[in-house]
Amino acid sequence: MKVVASTEAYTIYLRKDGRHAVKGADKAPINGEDKVKILLEQGLITAAPPKAPEPEPVEEEASADGAEEAAETEAASEADEAADADTAGEEDKND
């Protein structure tokens, strides 16, 4: 590994695969957000801008909710019809 930058707090190395390694003053590796902050400060990497949140289409949600309600209503009416058919069948047997 080749030393790229060194301070009292950390040392930045360039690995053979082109990536950077950061070690603290105690020779322990620094990873995660701390590593990213250090590499950004040194200008060795650039951070991608955060993606803008996509607006949620209101119309599609409303139609999806309506479709769910219609499906629930249809399922309930089918259950009622089945229950009525069972009751009607029992009445025919009793006559």
C-alpha cells in the first residue's frame, strides 16, 4: 500500500486495487462514515448528490384504494350469497 496522506490523527493509503484504506493513529482501521468524511475532506472521493424524493401519484393511490374496497365489497357480497344459498338449501330440505 502506498501512503497518500498522513496527519497526526490518521494515515490514508492507496491499495493495489485502487481503493483507499484509512488507519488511525493507533494503527486501527477507520471505516464507515468516518472514513467517508476523511476521504471527502482530502478530496480523494466525491459524494453523489442525494436523490430527490419522487412525488407520489395521488390518483393511482386513490384508484388502488377504490379497487381494494371494491374487492372487499365483492368478497363480502359473495360470502353473503353463499350463506343465503346454504340457508335456502336447508329450508328446502325441511319442507
